[in-house]
Amino acid sequence: EEALRILGVCAEALLQRVLDETKKLKSTIDRSGAVPNGYIVVRVDRVHNQAWKDSYMEQVQQVSRSRGQDLGSSLCSTVLTKSVAAQLVANANQDSLSGDSEAVLLHGTLPDSVAGIVSSRFDRDRCKFGLAGRGFYFAESITKADEYTSASSGLCCVVVCRVLLGRVKVCAVAGQTRQDRQELEDAVRQKGIYDSVMMDRERCRGTFREFVVYDTARCLPLFVVWYKRRTS
């Protein structure tokens, strides 16, 4: 079954709303060039793989069984995409979001990398060792996700994903050592105390929040959004 299916106006309108509502006139050291003042959706591709969906939903059920109501302070209701998350999931012909354990988030990537993601899923072996170790990083803001992509034939891209956050470890401390970063990863992967990490640079640096999971089965691509940056 082909992974990509082009959608119509409904999905484009919802995703344009995501880009409009989550943009910020802020930047980090990951930004190359000026911060765009807007983002214009050109095309939306739907990502569909039944096996991925089934394995993801198994993870949702597993976290629900193991955590119950013990999710700590739920962050899913505060994510910037919350207002359209349910509609996006329905538009992708998905089961409803599971309470306070899931969010719809954005993964910025290079246009050349999209084919690999939608055909083979996210690959942890390709992950860099970031602020929360080696994992899959997602943004709630298009402006942050946009820092990780570049234009190809005038278009940039972002992968919109359903992400299982579960119990979230919040880190709002700047200047972590490599050991600090590894400990964040270990709190999820080795100790199982948490299901994900949220790097709260909004609180400590005034920029963005990023969410990190470490299991490819806990992030499900829904759409690839191709867009243009607006700089004037």
C-alpha cells in the first residue's frame, strides 16, 4: 500500500491553522537566517501505514494500563496544537486521542529525509545526541520545527505526528552536561519512571518547548506538510 496520499482542502485548512496559531517571532541557535513571519501551506500528504497504526495503538493501551491516572501533571492539554488535534486525528482516519497521554506535534526535517520517514518510520540510529539524549524530538510550534528544515525547490516540510507522551519528565534547566542529558534519556528508556521528556526552553530561555520520545512505536506520522516561508 502506498504510504502517501494527497488530501484535499479540509486537511490543508486545518494544518494552515496549526501553522498560523503556533508561530512565534523567536529563534534559537538552531536557526539559520531570519525568522519567518509566516508559513503558507502548499501541499499536504497523508501518511498511512496500518501496521504502524496498530503498533502505536498497542503502545497507547500499554501506557494506559501501566500508568492509569498516574500521569503526573498532564501537559497534553497545554500543547499549542490542542485546539485542532482531535480534528486532525479524525481527518487522518485515526482512533480518537487518548485523554491526557497524547498530543499532535511537529517534526521538522530536511525534504530529502521525508521519503525515509514515511517508508521506514523514524530511525533511532539516525538520531543525534540532543538536549535530552538520543531520541525523537517534536515541537509544538512551527517556528521551532522550521529550524530543522530547509527549502528544496522553494518548499520546506514538517511531519505532523501523533505522539504518545504518557508521564512526562519536565526539564527547565539550561546548560546540561552530557551526563545530565543521558540521565534524562535513562529516566525513560532504562528506569521507566517516565514515558517522555519535555525540554522547557520557554521557561528558562523564553523560546520553545520540545518533546522527546525514544521508541519509534510511540510516534505515528499522520501528514507531511509542504509549505513556503513568508519573510515579508
